[in-house]
Amino acid sequence: MRVFWKSGYEGASLPDLTAAMGINRPSLYAAFGNKESLFKKVVARYVEQNSGRFKAALDEPTARRVVEKLLHGTLNPATKNCPRGCMLVQGALACSDAAEAIQKSLACERSNMETVLRTRFEKAVADGDTTAGQNPAAMAKYVATVMHGIAVELASGADIKTLQAAADIALRAMPA
């Protein structure tokens, strides 16, 4: 997972992957079929490992607290020994046409997250937790865009305190 997370799908070489797993190339093919199949299994594992924090954020009592927890979670990943940023963003940020299926797969994962956020914001509007007339789809897109931007900045080595200040500004855009 760390190899794909750090290097992206195309940047992760088979020698790097086999070295990280402590196996040889024939064993990788025997166990996973090919690099794409391995990547898909890694993405599923990544989503599984990170779904708890996402679900915990969604359980917050207000939409604002949901967003606050999500942004803080993006800035402070639970696993400190992992690459900075988000593998669903980094995995296929820059790929050739040959990896279009990977790009679409990761876009689908990100879209699923956005759909869940939209549903949570629809509940917030229905419950009167946020200003009537708010657009839950636009709110979800906004939050996802900020989270993905933070992930890219983290992966680029941006200062966490500076990103925290940016996240605080984004939070001010959310209805109290």
C-alpha cells in the first residue's frame, strides 16, 4: 500500500512492489494476477482501513462538526508512518492513457465518498441543522474539493499549520 500511495499506480514499479512485500515477481503474479489487480485490492484495503474515521465523522451531531472532523482527519491521519496525503487522490493523479481504468476506479471511490457526504448534508437540511435552501450536492462537492486539495498539498510537503489555517477558513464557509 505504501508503495502505491507514495509513487502512484504507474510510478510503483514491480521491483519496488515485490521488495516491499518480500516476494518475487512470479509470486506476485500467482497471488494477484497482475499489478492492476494488486492495486485494486490495495485500494479496497485502504478504503476499509479509513472508513472508520469517515463514518465517525458522519455520525457527528451537526453538519459543521462533520466537516470539521473530516478536515482535521485529513490533516492528522491516524497512521503517522504512511505517506502524506490521500491514496485515492495520489494513486492516479498523473497517469498515461494506459491507466485510464485506474483513474476511473479512483474517481469512482472519491465520488462514492461525495455521495455519502451529500446524503449526510441532505439529512442536515431536513433536520434544520443547516440553513434552509442549502444545496447538499454543492456542499458535498465543496468539502470533497477542500479535502482533496489538502491531500495534494500534504503530499507536496506543505506545512500542516498553514493547511490548518486554510481548513479553518473553509470551515467558516459552512453554516454554523
